[in-house]
Amino acid sequence: MAYRVIEQYDAQITEDLKKHYLEILRLLGEDPSREGLLKTPERVAKAMQFFTKGYAESGEEILRQAMFKEEYQQMVLVKDIELYSMCEHHMLPFYGKAHVAYIPNGYITGLSKIPRVVETFARRLQVQERLTVQIRDCIQNTLNPLGVAVVIEAAHMCMQMRGVEKQHSVTTTSAFTGVFLKDMRTRSEFLRLIGLENK
């Protein structure tokens, strides 16, 4: 086989998490020894490590791996980036899309690195507001562009499955630096390109 992805999990963390999830199943009134639940604690232990793998990653390092000198000084936009994260308040998923733009100031980065930065910060226990700012600051501090714009649109399962149970609500957050803050035409162009202007 020329290419394959291998998932690796910390054996000790997996074992420790398994014990806790086994006890959670018991506390919920389930029988962890029944056939359908025999491997559930291990599956959940591995899933949680995947959902939070961003703690072991560095957005700054991802960008530095593909920084190139370039005189281009127009907007670079990667939009509709799929996003999956975990709300830190209820540990339930929130999901949606991120739109990220920057205006280079001597350096650009590989286009795939922008979604990877989003992924790195999303794969942690999060709130959407902090996630938006972390993505913005990572790009601003690493590439030192003329400006960064980040908009996230997400649905939160903690609002859909429990609590107010509003199925169609979408939360939108934004964060800007540089020319996206100072120049309304630049910000307007960004919002138009992602389809949010005049909504």
C-alpha cells in the first residue's frame, strides 16, 4: 500500500479514560458488560483524544512550515472551511464553517495551512468567541500581514439537543485586525465575498 493513515493514541491516557467512561456508563444506569457497550469506553476514550488533538499542535508552527516571500498585497480568502469543535461548557459539539482572509505584507503561506490552523484551534474544548480570536491572532502574529479577518458561523448542539432546543439557530462571530478594521471598503469586500454583506 503506497499510502495509509495510522491513528496513534497514548496508551496510558486511553486506559485512564476507559476507566472513567466505564464508571460514567454505570452511573447513568447502564450495564457496561452488555454486548453493545463492551468496547464503548475504549471507543469514547480514543474519540475524545481525536476531538481534542489540537492541544498537541501549534498553529504558528503550521504556518511557518510553508511561509514564502511574495510581494502580493491583495486579499487571500479561504472560505467555507468545515469546522467541528467541542463546547467547553457541556462537552457537546458545535459545527459550521470558518471564513479566513488576510492581506500579505511580504509573506504568504500555503493555502492548506489556513484550514489546518482552523482545525488546530477547533480540536480543543472551546467557546466560539475564543476560537475566532485564536485563529485571527495566530495568523496575525506569525505572518504579520496588513490585516486578518475571521468569521465563524456555527450551530451548537448544546442549544439544539438541550436547554432552549432551538434547532435552526446559527451563531456568527467575527474578529478583525489591521486594514479590515480601518478600511470599511476592505471589510465590505470580505463580507461580500463570503456572502454576509447586507444579510
